Amino acid sequence: MTAGHSQQNAAVVLLFIHLCFSGGYQLTELQVGLCHLCNGTVQNGTAVSQFCSASAGLIDGRCCLLRKENIRDADYIIGLYVSLSLDLSNCSLSRVEDLQDAFSATTIDLSLNPIVNLDDSLFEGFIQLANLILPANLVCPGGNASWDKVKVKGETHFCEGQKDICNQTGYLSLNCPENSLCVPYGPGFFQCSCVDAFRGYKCLREGEFPIIQVFGPLAGSTVLVSILLWLTQRRKAISV
Amino acid sequence: MSSPCCGFLAQYTHHHLVAFLLTFFSYVLLHASRKTFSNVKVSISAQWTPSVQNASSPAFSPGETWEENNLFADSDGATLFLGVLDTIFLFSYAVGLYMSGVIGDRMNLRYVLSFGLCGSAIVEFVFGTLTEWLQFYNIYLYCGLWVLNGLLQSAVWPCVVAVMGNWFGKSGRGFVFGLWSACASVGNILGAFLASSVLKYGYEYAFLVTSVLQFAGGVVVFFGLLTSPKEVGLCLESETGLRPVEKDADSHRPLMSDEEDEEGSEEVCDGGYYTIRQGDEEPRETPKAIGFCQAFCLPGVLPYSLAYACLKLVNYSFFFWLPFYLSRNFGWKEAQADRLSVWYDVGGIIGGTIQGLISDFMGKRAPVLAVSLLLAMGALVGYSHSPPDQVVNAALLATTGFFIGGPSNMISSAISADLGRQEALRGSQEALATVTGIVDGTGSIGAAAGQYLVSVIESKLGWMFVFYFFIVMTGCSIVFILPLIVTEIRAMWRERRARAQEL
């Protein structure tokens, strides 16, 4: 037991160090905020706990942190990818205001809470959300058309597999303005991001202006012409 | 006091060429930077407004890319403000012209010219490039900067005309000035090409390039310009005139000849400014600069100023709004519209030169203007019904430019020079820059009032009514110079009869 525990502790320390290097600030905020929003740890028998034990993840409060290593020879640390699952079931939450800290979550469990309604915009930006578990009275954000599988089992509502809204034929009005493409941005959300070399406000600007190539010769020729003209014209000028 | 160098026939030295080119390119660069503003209106308007969406659809995300800037709620508000900016610029330009003409006749032309060029370049840089780099958009800042820009730019035109007047005398003035007055149109063309090539990187780079270019021009002018032949000890050539036209009793503006046909006139070098002394006037100091009111009351100044007000309104409306009209009305891309708008200026250059030549040969300017303006009204009607074909549009545009730009160029350059050197002054007063300032200042006021009217008419009534407005203005300019036309035609008839009687 102790061996396993110390192994876990070592893993946590390593994870923290890795997170610091890879800029995992959001996760540290998470650890203070959402993971400890309500008491206890990941509940037994929930989808999150099953998933967590199956993948040997780290449990911290209500969060399950899964360390996936994306090994690259040169930067082992940078290749670290952490997947997050959030278990907020049975928390006596009547309202959910802001889940933005968990925007990279793959699974969120909000079942068994007396939530009256959910603002659709709550899940804007949750591009990796593959499983959303809600109390039965709520609908999946973005409607049933935004999810691959929607099923109701007893008290809970399962939304599984976010659909790529940009590929849907039903959404005919999804035309991004010129020079931009549709990219999915959460269940029922999309963003128009600039293509290729276009950038800036409304993707109006293309390419990088060649400052040196334009102003170098200009400065040189100005100096040259000024000197030339001064020598031929003004050098012998008398003040009038 | 007479310099030993006088009495030569001055040849056109390399100094003449450099003076021509430097003044030519100063004004080219100035106009190029003005043209930049009008050519990037569509892009600026897009930068100031959020994305347009149907009422039912949600706003585009991310907000920083699509919705963040809302200096104006929609493009109509932005268009109206752009018209206001044009008006503000032209009004301050007009006020500045009245002052600069007076200043130019009293101060060192080279300093005033370089100061105007460099100062205006800095203001344009702040207006277009710095505000974009700092992402700071503010209506009052834009207005204030543009007022300053108008005042600084107004220093340039009277100075360049005065320098040209110092170097080039009356002989061949029509042709030389006609060629030289193409500078405005060449500037428009250069500005259009620069703007359209650089526009894809962002409109702030268009402003950057033209303002740096203008600043460089100011530096070159400071180091290289000789404002008059006296600065290198040269004299202007003796005035023989093109051909002595018989002076008629009631012709108050003998355009082509002045006092040359009088005996006993003595050429004297007087501060490098050419003056004709009559008979036995005592030698005196440098001619005094004329007062503003006296200059205004010179014969011919008022009717030509008013006619120029109407004409400059039409000319500048084309100049400021053409790319915008082309891209809104026909849906062409802004860079394409910029290139197409060049044809108007090409027509203007050809028109100015050819009509200047014709009026030189005829000896009269007003009839040439009248014919051209009548044909211009027809050309405007034709252009307003142009099909969306780019080639046809370009041809109609060039024709319109020929008939409108021609008179406009003539009035602002050759005729101003005539008025500023006319017999009524009798060589006793320095009036060239002042008269130029008055004519161009009145013209700019007309143009300023017109800019605001154009944007109001367009937003309320549409582009067709804007063209009707142009046609009415062209007609008004004919009306203003009607007395002069009548006088000149009567003079022509009398000459013909006199010649017929002699035979």
C-alpha cells in the first residue's frame, strides 16, 4: 500500500513540475476552483470514476487528471498532454455559472443536481468535450443534433460524442465571411478563423509587409539624390 | 540697380529642369498621399465597423476578429464620417490656401515648401499608421489630425506655382504650365498604384509608404530647390511674348501679351522676379506683395474663382469617391477599383495639356473652357449610365476626365498665372501666389461643401442623383464664366473683322 502511495505522490510531484513547464496554469486554478467546488472526491460508481480507474489517472478532489504522454525525442516535457474529467454529480448545485476553467475537459458529470436550467453558452469553447452527463430534466447543449448519441437513463441524460457542426448539412446559414473557415468551438458553437496567410481584424490582411526591402532602398536613394542636388544646385546659392 | 547679367536671353539651364521636376514631384507626392486616403476608404470602413449579420443569426466568434471594433455601428455611419473628413480637410485646406498665398509672397519659398511637405507627412503617418498600430480609434483625433493636415498641405500649391512662375516667364507659359499642371493627375495615378499594391498588407501600410515617400520628398526639396534664378545669379529672359496680339480697347485681360510691344521698356533683374519697367520709372526696391482684398478685386479673379469652385467640386468628388463608388455600385474589389480610377486622371492630363495648347494658339482661354464644359455635361450623363463592363467604364471615365480635368487644370495653373501677372498690376505688385491662393482657396471651399453633400445625397437618394448634382454644378461653372466668354468672343469677332478690313 505504502509503496503504491509513495508512487502516487511521486507521480503527483512529477506532474506538477511538468505542468509548470508546460504552462499548466489553468489546471492549477482548476485544482483550487472547480475540482474542489464541492466536497469529497470522485464519486464511486460514476462514469468518471470508472474511466479514471481504467486509465490509471490521478484523482484530485472532483477531477481526474489523465497524463497522456506524447513522446517527442527532443522535448519530452512539452509533449505532455493532460486530459481532464470533472465529476460534479450529487453536489447540490442549483445553478452552474461558470465552468470556463474546465474548457479542456473531456468528460463532465453534472447529474444528480437540482439544476433548473443550463445556459447554452456555458459550454462555449469546450472543443474536447466528448461526454456530458446531465440531470434528466435538462437538454443537451446545442440540441440533440449536436451530439452523436443522446440517451436518457433514469435520472440522467447522457450526451455523447460532439458532432462537428461545420460538416452538418442542416446548418445552411453557417457561412463564414471571406478569407475565413468554420472551425467547431463546442456543442452547437463554431468560430470563423482566418485561413492561410490572412490575419488581423476580419481577416483583411494578407502576408507580411517587407519593410526592409521597401524602406532601405528608399532611404538610400533619398540621401543620394539630396547630396547630388545640393552639389549641383544649392552649393553656390546666394541668399536672397 | 541692375545686375551685369541682365540683357542675356536666358536659356533653359539645368536649373530650370530641376526646378520643374522638384516642384512637379512635390505636388505629385502630396496628391499621392491624398489619393491614398480615398483609395482605402473601403478598408478603413471595414476596420471601424463590426461584421454585418442578419438579425436572426448570432454574431461571429471570436469577437476580437469580427465584432470588436465598433467606432461606427454600420458602414453607412462610417461612410458619412468619411465624407465629413473630406469636407473638414478641404475647408481647412481652403483657409490655409488663403493664408499660404500671402505667406508665400513674403517668406522663403523653400522653407515653407519643405515644412509643408514634411509636416503633412508626419500628420498622415499618425492618422493612418500609428492609430492602427496602437489600435486607437477616435473620431475627434481623426478630425483634428485632418484639419492639421489640410493646413500644412495648403502651403505647397502656392509655393510651387510661385517657384514655377519665377523660373518660367510668359513665353510658352501655356504649354509649360499645361504640362506641369499634370502633376496633380500624375500624383493621383501614383497614389492609386501605391495604394492598390500595398493594400493587401493592411491600409496602415498604404499610409506608411506614402507618408514616408512624401517626407523624403520634403528632404530632397530642402536640399535641392532653388526658388528663383536670382539665387544663382541668373536673370529671367527678356519678355518677348509668344506673339504680340493687338490689344483691344476693352480687353481687360490680354492673356498672351503684356507690355512687350511698348517702346523703351527696360528689362531689369529685380530680386529674380520678372518685372517689366515701363519707360522711365525710377528704379525701386523689390515689388511689394499685393494685399488680399486688392488681389481679390483684380479683374477676372472673382468669376474664375467661382467657376473653379463648382468645377473643383466635381473634380474632387470623382477624386475622393470614385473607388468607393466603383466597388459599391459594381461590386468590384477595392484594388481593382483603385486601378480603374486611374483612367480619370489620364484623361485629365491629356485634357489639360491639349486644351492648354489650343488656348495658347487661339490666344483665348474662356471659349475653350466653355466648349469643354458643355461636352463634360454630356460625358457625365454617359458615365452615369455606364454598363458594368470594365473596359467601357474605363473609356467613359477617361472621356469624362478629359472634359472636366482639362478646364480644371487650366484654371488652377495657367489662368491663375495669367491673372497674377496681368496688365492691371503693371508689374508693380507681387500677386502670383496670392491670386493662386485665392482661386484655389475658393475652389476648395466649393469642393469641401460638395463632399459633404455627396455623401448625404448618396445615402438618401442614391448615386444617380449624385451624377445629376455634378451635371448641375458643371452648368453653374459655365454660367459663372459666361461674361468672360462673351467678352472674349466679341474680341475675337472684332479681330477678325479688323483683319478682314485690312486685307
